[in-house]
Amino acid sequence: LQKKVTGTDIPSAQYGGRHGVTMLPGGGIGPELMGYVREIFRYCGAPIDFEVIDIDPSTEGNDDLEYAITSIKRNGVALKGNIETKSQSLTEMSRNVAIRNELDLYVNVVHCKSYPGIPARHKDIDIVLIRQNTDGEYAMLEHESVRGVVESMKVVTVDNAERVARYAFEYARQNNRKRVTTIHKANIMKLSDGLFLEVANRVHKDYPELEHNNMIIDNTCMQAVSNPHQFDVMNMTNLYGTIVSNVICGLIGGAGLISGRNYGDHFAIFEPGTRNTGTAIAGKNIANPVAMINASIDMLNHLGHKEHAKVIYDATYHTIVNDAIRTPDLGGNHSSTDVVANILKILSAKRVN
Ligand code: ATP
């Protein structure tokens, strides 16, 4: 799909069948989660060589950031934790946003699928959230026009609205989905969200076999918590996308389970779906490692290492669903390392080399 929709091809940084991948651990729980991924990859012989780059959030300069972007451009692919933005300086933009913008990662995909038996507010959810990843309120163009009056620009462009809508419809077509719902607030933001909706309606004409409806963001949040099963594929602007992703990930088990994928025409970044830093739980051996492990599985699939992806997925699934080895966020009383040890135990029975 990436190749067809976004032009992304399997990256070329292969040496002896191995892939170089940039690893950006970020802050909070990021470094410990990356440690678990490396342990699992080592254990099952996943042919990935990580280039680890730590971005220090307390520095004002952008040297680390530029190094990270250069590395991703070289490798084509990154696995990423959340990078904190400590500085409140107006000139200091979020490094997470800067990376997505610089690499033109215009679409974010979060597949929210329930795990059986995991305590959750709704069962059997299977929704694909497709979010515009570079426009909207994240333009970070704010200024105080006169004292006490602050203006913030929300940018919607035809090109990016079209690229994300086309991705959503193409995803639905290729994955036998039935309906795309475009989320907006075009009743109030008539020009910006109006354009996003108008473009989605136009792109839909190329996909007549699919149903397309639209829903206002506030009603979407209410519908998501009361009747989430009505949603299939969602096409969203940047800010609505992050809100809805958090609501729906929350419905099926929280921040520690689901992964997110960011694609552009040339590069891809894999990360936990809700992009949390988890500063308060860092270093306590309680963070759920599953969302980052799922992100690493997405990355293996993207690179074509399907067999390694499958054994790690099966071992992780078995650990939390069948063996019920779960961290406290999922109602369990196991540690992060208990979860990883169980995954390794399962993998030891079926090594892939
Ligand atoms: P900040 O950047 O200030 O840390 P945030 O918006 O990134 O904030 P967090 O506070 O990091 O959000 O995360 C939101 C909630 O999700 C917190 O209660 C956090 O403990 C929880 N959380 C995030 N990731 C995980 C995880 N992997 N396992 C368990 N809980 C998690």
C-alpha cells in the first residue's frame, strides 16, 4: 500500500540483507522501551542494525535534531519514542513536529483493534485512524497581534488534504473496509475544515464502491465513547486526529498497547500510537512495553521482515492475552520486564535465524 499510495518503497540501506534503522529513544519511558525492543530483536535474530540518536530536550540548539533527520534520510526508517520540548521559547518548535515536517510524513495511521480479554470499555473494536500529520493547528504559527490578543494559524492545504484522503480511501479499498468517515468542524471553520471536507468528497468519487460520510468532531467524541462500532476508517485533520486517537486507544486499553505509523513519499517512522512521554512512570519498571514492541513489528513488516514480525507479534499477543502477563495499566500486576521475559520465553521455543 505505501508503495502505491505514497510512493514509499522498501528502503535501500541494506548490507548483507540487514537494514539500518534510526532509533530515537526520546524522553521518559522511551529509553527503557527501546532497550526491550533491542533485547527481543537480539534474541530472535532480527536483521536490524539500530543507529541510536539521543536528542537532549534541554539544549536550545538543533544539532541533535539535524543529526537525527540526516540519519533517517539515510536509513529511510526510524523507530521513535516521544521527544520532550522543555523550552517555552517561541522560536523552539517541538522536535517531534519538526521531524515529521522535515521528512514530509504527511499521514499517520493508527489501527485500533481490541485485544480479547484485556479490560476495556468496549469489546471488538477495529477502527483505522488516518490523520493528516503536518498541517492544521500544528503549523505552530502563533503571534500576539496586540497586547492580550493572540492569534494562531490553522493551515489546510488542498495538496495535503488530498494526499491524506486518498490514503484513507485507498487503505479502505485495499483492506476490504466498507466506509470512510471524514471528521471536521466545517460548520464553524467553514474555509479550513470546509476545504478538508470538500477534498474528501471529491476524492471519494474515485472510490464509488466505498461509503463516505462525515461527522463533526464534538459529536465524533461522543459517538466514539457511546457507539464506537459504527466507525471503520476515519479521515481526520491533525488536531482532531490526535484527540480521536487518544479517545479510541483509551477505549481499548490505554496508551501502552497500540502503535502508530507515519508515512511520507520517502520515509517512515514507527512509534507508540498516542505518542506519550510517560515521564511520571519512567524508571519504575511498570511501563507497558507492548505499544513500542508493536511499533517495532510494524517496522519489521515495512522492511519486509515478515517472519520476524510474525513471531514477535504472536509471542507478544500470547503473553498479554493467553498468559495474562500484564502491566498495571491493563489491570495486571506484572512488571515491564515480566512481560518481556515471557515474550523471550515464547521466542526461545521458536527461534528464527
Ligand atoms: P508528558 O509529555 O508531560 O509526559 P504526555 O501527554 O506525553 O505528557 P503522559 O503523561 O506521558 O502524556 O501519558 C499519558 C498517560 O498515559 C499517563 O498516565 C501515562 O502514565 C500513561 N502511559 C503512557 N505510556 C504508557 C505506557 N507505555 N504504559 C503505561 N502507561 C502509559
